[in-house]
Amino acid sequence: MLFGQFQIPVNMGGDLQISTMYLVARNTYTCTSPIGTPCDGGPYDPRSNQPHLEPVCDITGVAGLPGDPVGDCLIASAIKRLDALSGRYRHYSQELADGVYVEQLPWIETTMTALPVVDRFVRTGA
């Protein structure tokens, strides 16, 4: 949701994901035919070949989009990912509150599980 191939794009440091998306979109509109000849190959879809957008952009159910194909896809994807992340936080927070889930670092959990065995082993002199 926050990481992976289709994470929420950002411009951070040398990783200019949002700028790259709009550069790809601009280049999609660029005509590569020789000067004086018609531009063939349309229709031009600024969402094609985008490295940071999902191949199929689903904008259904997302209100208030700006109307730009790349911007709509970016905003819809970010909203849906944040909603999914919020759902996970809600789910595990409720499990924590109900005592169903106990959050521990894996190495601490392993150590705590092994301590009684080690204690018995040491006390019995085995």
C-alpha cells in the first residue's frame, strides 16, 4: 500500500516519481512522425507505459477528480490505497483492543516463548 511497485507516488530526493509520470504523459502526446507529415498512432493515452501507475486505472467511486487522466488515476489510486491501509489499521487496532492480537517484535516473541523451556532445562540440570 505504501511500498511496492504501485506505491503512492512521491517526488523524494532523486526519485522523482510524480515528475516522471507527467514526463511520460507529455512524451506520449509528442508526435514522432517526421515534420510535415501527419501524426499517426493515436489515440494518445497519457496513462500508457506509466511506471508508477497500475496498468488498469479504476476511478469509480472517487469524487472530486480534476479531470486529467494521469491526475485522476494518481488521486484515485492514492485514495483507494489509503482506504485499504486505514482498514487494516482499524482491523488490527480492534483486535489489539479486544485482546485477540498481541503485538510483539518477532525476536522478542521467540525469546519469550523459549524462556520457559530454557528455564526448565537449566533447573533440571539436563
